[in-house]
Amino acid sequence: MPLIQVRKKAQITIPSKIRKILGVKEGDYLDVEIENNKIVLTPKVIIDK
């Protein structure tokens, strides 16, 4: 796994290879959880009513 750095305002950049594998694009939503002292990001689909 690539190493990333936390930037100003706690921003991170998900490497393009990881984004492509997961199909994550600009504007997508990610669920954020902590599991076993790890940050877990899960892509989510939001459906309008």
C-alpha cells in the first residue's frame, strides 16, 4: 500500500490506483469508521427520494 500524508485541514489524497480499483470518482461519498484502531473508508451510493 502506498504511504499518504495528512495535509492542512486534515485532508488526504487517495492514490489514483486505489481510486480506480474501488471505482471512486470526484464527488463520491465515503463512509468513515474506526475498526481495530484503523481508519476504514467505504464507498457509498446515495439515492435520492
